Amino acid sequence: MINNEERLEILKRLLTLGVEIPCFDGIIIDKTVTVGADTVILPNTILIGETKIGKGCVIGPNSYICDSEVGDNTKLNNTQSYSSQIGSGVTAGPFVHIRPNCKIADNVHIGNFVEVKNSTVDEGSKLPHLLYVGDSDVGKDVNFGCGCVTVNYDGRNKSRTTVKDGAFIGCNTNLVAPVTVGENAFTAAGSTITQDVPDNALAVARNRQTIKENWVNIKKPYKRQHEK
């Protein structure tokens, strides 16, 4: 780890190369890291290893990038990335974890509380929030709803999920690998998908809602506050 004197020298050198660093607080950048002109590095950002940051990016605050390549005009807010490739025009964060062996293509949006592991995500796809995408191949212009999971591990083997171009994955969908969702296909919210979904199809995998009238008054499962 570099000492504070070396840290300050690296940051000052980057300023001369056209990198914008409004505040030096908490910023650590290895000698091995390259940063393009017009990129802004915000406080509490750590760039280490063989990391390459493109031009016109905004990195941070609170980002940790290790051995990763980032394209131009990408914004990584409170994002951690390890041994992965992130394209140009990507927005990620806050609270994003990109684990090793990921390839995030251009113009992908990754929202808050998302983890991506050993996966490819093609151009224009959206992983907005509260997702786990592991061991998956996601096509172009795919949209994931909130709370989706690619179920990649059965306790013994890890399998891959494929989501083809233009697919729409409804909120709280579980994609149980190995499974493929076809082009422009939809999954209904709350579904657990265990079989391949054909192109242009809608997959619904959930029980019908059952209403039991007056159940609360009959069963008295708890004592209401006003009855205490």
C-alpha cells in the first residue's frame, strides 16, 4: 500500500493530466492505475491493481475498483468492481457489487443494491434494484423488475441462466438455472421459472390467489391492539 506522500503525488499528477479531483479525502489510487481526462474522482474512492478508467467518467463517492476496465462517460456511485469489464455510458449504484468475471456492455443501467457475478450483461439492459444476477448471460435491452434472482446454485452444482434480447423479467421472479428466457418474452411478477420460456411468450408460474372470507374473525390469529 502506498504511503500518504506517494498518494498525494499520484493525485497531483492526475490533476495535470486533466483528471478532476475536487477533494483528496479518502482517495487512494495505485501507480498502476490509469485515468482518462475529464474524469471526476470523488471522495473515499479506491482504485487499485491493473484498473483502467476511461474519459469523462464520474467515479465515487465511496467506490472501490480493483483490476477492472471502465469505458468512457460511465458513472459508478458507491460501486465495487473486481476483475471485470464495464463499458461506456454505464450507470451503476449506489450499493452495487460487481464480482469477478463480469462483462457489462455499453449503456447498461445497474441500480441500487444489485450484485452481479460471473455474468455478461449486453447493451442497454437495465438491472434497476434489489437483484442478484449470477452465472448469467443477459442479452440486449433486457429489463429486470425489482427483487429478481437468478437461482444458480442447487447445493452441489452451479448452472447458467440465459435471458435473450428484449426480455422483460417481472418483479420477484426466480429464474432457476439452467433455464433460458427467449427473445421479447415476459415473466409474470412473483413467478418461479424452472422451464425454458419461448420467444414472445408470457410465463406465469404462481398459484392462484385464494380468499378465505372472514378468516380473521374465525381464527383469531392475534389479538388486535384495541382488544388488549
